[in-house]
Amino acid sequence: MGGRDYIELLELQTRIKESIADAFPGRYWVKAEIASWSPRANGHCYLTLTQTRGGKSIAESRAMIWKWKYPQLTQFFEASTGQRLQAGITVLVQVQVSFSELYGVCLFIEDVDPAFTLGEKALERKRAIEKLTAQGYMEMQKELALPDLPYRLAVITSQTAAGYQDFRNHLLNNPEGYAFRLDLFEALVQGEQAPASIMEALEEAGEKGYDAILILRGGGSELDLACFDDYNLAVAIATCPVPVVTAIGHDKDVHIADMVAHASVKTPTALADLFLEAYEVQDAILDRLAQRIGGSLQRLVSRSELRISAADAAIRQAVQRRVGQLDVMLQRSIGRISRGLLQKYADVARLRDNAAHRVQFAAQARVSAEVSRVALKEALIGASDPRKILGLGYVLVTGKDNKVLKTVDRVAVGDRIGVRFNDGSLTAKVDEVYSDKINQFNTQTA
């Protein structure tokens, strides 16, 4: 078989394994990116660790997490970082180097450092969020009510802060002419002294009864904006008695101050729009109310017009009926007046006839009386004895006072009178009386 010396592959692999075991006897922390991630049904997780430079892979190794380590490591990492272990992230893992004669070099992952992935600031931020959540600070500001029309606004920022002038111009020079009162409370908005400075301004503004307090910061680096993840500042915002609205950083930045605030937006312009939209909503509500009131008034006017028209028709009908009734009454009155006039005319004619008759009767009576007087005087002259007169068939009539009645004026219907004859007398009741003076006939039944 030739004269060359050789060894079996297994012997070579065994020597390599022994050499690796001697060279890497312990555990090592290795920084690498997870290139592939493959949990298996048997509970183990197989992955590939890689290192790149300039977009190219310059080192790569197989790795494995045993099934008794896998749940513990993944849960710990996710609880610490808020994200899962998966391909594409860079990790700091503790590994033990192993060599297999069949599979070659493999790194067995024993531990993972979440602080490396998050960074010290990120880990501190996560702990602050957990603490604030556990203490109930995350929801305190959400329970406050922002007025429907926030007018008095306190702005906490630096007068030279990026975006402050943009915010003022956009809010105060709005095309609708909505009015706002802005009061600036200057504070540092970056650096180690920023949290205390903002807290001091927040306390001062919170005592003056503003409708809202605005914390404004127009972008910056991650280090510049780190002050807005301060735990004490978050507590001060959460416990402020006035709704706090934040506008910190760019779209990709979400800070703890944003989380505990009543509301948060990303840019100063968006912050101005937030309050302008509140006025627009109320404006729209007023427009709808005006439309509803206008519609209601129109319906009310229409109903009133209908009622007035109905009332007018009813009044017209009532007036017509009343006029008709009055016309009937007038005709009846005219009839009664006509009949009354005719009756009056008849009465006058009757009175005229009666007067003529009375005049004639009176004349006749006067003549008869004169004749009787003359005859009487003649009789008196001829015979002064009354009994002779009575013997001639005359009678004497006495009234109720037993005096001789010489005229019918002293007699009324119903009176008792005495009548004396030549051979006796009688009493009688007067049923009828004729008066030559009045020429009127009265009849009354006793």
C-alpha cells in the first residue's frame, strides 16, 4: 500500500477533539448574530451563529441549545428584552466548545446576556416601565378629561427648541381663526439636568389651572432624548392634576414620558393639529346643532303656519257664521220693528178713532146733560119733592160712602153701590163703567 505514514480519520478527529478540549476547557462569552434558528420537536434548538463584516460572513459555527436549557433561556431573554430569541438579532451568549467525530465543532449555548442586546439604558428603561406599570402610574393621566375646547395651554420646552416656533405658528395662525392662550415655561429638554428642570416647570404649571400642559421637544439623537425615559419624570407627569400631552422626538421614538402622558404625538405640528382638531370637532358639532335648530325652527314655522292657516279658516268660518246669525237677527229685528211700527200705526189710528168717538160722545153727553139739567131744573121748579122724581121712575145711586153719586168718576168696577127706587132700594156690584170724559170701556169679571 505504499510507504507513506497515515492515520485513520477517527484517530485524527479524536486528536482534534482532545486538542479542542485542552484548548477550550471552560465556558466563553461570544458575541455573534443568529443566522438561523430551528427549534426541533425533540425539544432541542439548533442554530447557526455568524459574524459579518462589510455585509459578508467572515465566521460561522453550528450551535445548539439543549432541551432542558431552551425554555429557561428563551423565557428569560423575552422577559428581559421584550422580544423573542430569533434569527437576525445580535446576542452575547455563553458557550461551551464541543467537537464531535461525526458532526465537527459545535457550540453548546449555556446562557444569554439580555443586557447586551438591550443595552444598559434599554434595560433600565424596561425596568422603569415595569415599575410604573406595577405602581399604577401608566393609567393615571388617561383618567383625566381634556376639555372639549382647551384654550389655556402651558408649554414646557426650551424657547430655542427645534419645532417650538413651528408649533406656535401652526396653532396660532390657523386659517379658522381659533384662539388659544399659550404660556411658555422654559426648561432644559436634554442632558442629565433635564428631568429635574422639566419636573420643576411641570409643578409650577400644574398649580395654575391650565386646560392642558404640553411637553415639546422636536427630535434629536437617542442620547439627547434619554432624559424622557427618566422614572421620576414619568411619576411627575402621571401625578400631574392637569392633562399632559407630549410631542417628543421623531416617529420611531416612544419614550416613557409618552407612555404615562394623557396623550402623545410625534411632531410639534401634530401637537398643534391635536388641539385644532378638538376645535374643529366642536365646530362641527355646533354646525350640526345649528342645522338641527334651523330644521326644527323651519318645522316649527311650518307647523305654526299650518295652525295659523287653520285658525284663519276657522275664524273666517266663525265670522261668516256670526255674520249670518247677525243678519238673521237683523232681519228678525227689522221684522219686529216693522210689525211694531204697523202696530203702533194701528194703535195711533185706533186712538185717533177713539178720540173722535170720545169727542162725539162727549158732545152728545154734554148735550144730553144740558138737556137733563134743564129738565131737572124744570122738574125742580115743577116739583121739589124727590119722591115725586122717584115716582117718575128715576133712581138715586149712592156710593160706598152712602153719598149720592153725581158722576161715574167716583165709581170703579167692582164697587158696591146703592140704588134707591120709589118703592125701595137695592145694592149692586159695578161690572161696567162708562166715562164720558175718558170715553174708555173697561170690563172686568168679578
